[in-house]
Amino acid sequence: MFTDKHNSLIKPPKRLFGVIIERLKIEENLKIFKGKFAVFSVLLAISAILVAAVIYIFGYDLKDSEFVSLVSLLFLNTMTIIKHFKYFALAVLESMSILSITISLAAIVLTMIFLRFVVQYYDQILALSKSIKNKKYV
């Protein structure tokens, strides 16, 4: 216990210990969420660079394949394509670069997942910061 200048006993409020513990928990959670936010922000930046590279490679693969010429044939000679649709569809499927498409989609999905986590942790950091500013303890 503490004493004041007249040597009388000063007792802290009963709820003070609980408030201090709650504040420490909030600060600890804030530190954890900031760390996770930083990690997922870096992962998001890396995956965004990966998406840009994969889309560039996909465009290069698309240019190398016969897919573009087959699609242009669809607009130039539509009646013949309708007559021989089965063969045309097989030729289009054969000319597609499935590996590039799969890698592109996987990179985009990965970027979206990281973006979701970044937004989620950012919202939690904002909520905890507002809680500290308003002196409202969760």
C-alpha cells in the first residue's frame, strides 16, 4: 500500500488491477496483429509481383500458340466454324496453354487470399486502436 504526505494509507481503486491487465492484453493483441499485418503485406506485395510476371508470361505463351489465329478465324469465317464446330473446339482446346492458365489463376487466387488477410488484420488493428483511444476495454 502507499502512503500520502500525512502518512495515511492510500488504497488504489478495486478495479485498477483488472483495467491494467485488460490494457496489457489489448496491447499484446495489437502487437500480434501488427506483426501479422506486416507479414501478409509483404506476401501481398510479392504475390502482386508474381501475378504481373505470370500475366506477362501468359501473354507470351498466348502469342506463341495458335489460339489467337483460331479466335480470329471465328470472326472471319463463322459459317464454316458453325458447320465444323466439334473440330474447331478441339483445335482451340489443343492450342490453349493450360499450364500458363493454371499458374495465372493460382497466382491471382493467392493474391486475393493475401489481400483478404491484410484487410482483416488492418480492420482489427483499427478496432483495437480505437478501443485504446476511447479508453474502452474489450
